[in-house]
Amino acid sequence: MKKSVFYHAGCPVCVSSEQDIVTLIGADQVEVVHLGEDKSRIGEAEEAGVQSVPALVTPAGHVLHINFGAALEAVKG
């Protein structure tokens, strides 16, 4: 089964959301990607439709923007 992917940038909103998502979905069902630490994955997030972080991309390809931490453009630097 394909995992969900949770993209974030490390801000307090993102970290709090990460903890909630992992608790709700389960650590084995979600891949956590910290875009502030791994900028090479920003393009992947953009292709998936992520516009701001934190965001969860479901196995079906749906993007769920959670709260608002930062626009993806701001993460790019």
C-alpha cells in the first residue's frame, strides 16, 4: 500500500501538525518530509500540488493543506 506524504518546513505549526498526523494515521502509513532540511524534494511537492505547508498528500494524490505555516515559495528561500 502506498503511504501518505506529509510535507512541512519545521515551523511550530508544522511540527504540531506532524505529531497529530502521525498519531491519526500511524507512523508506518505516512512519510514525513521536512522541506527545510531536504530542499531537493520541493519540486516533488509542487508536482503533487502542494502550495503551502504543512500539507498531506494522500495515496490517491489528493492534497490536504493543513492550517497554514508557510507558502511553498517561502520555503524555497
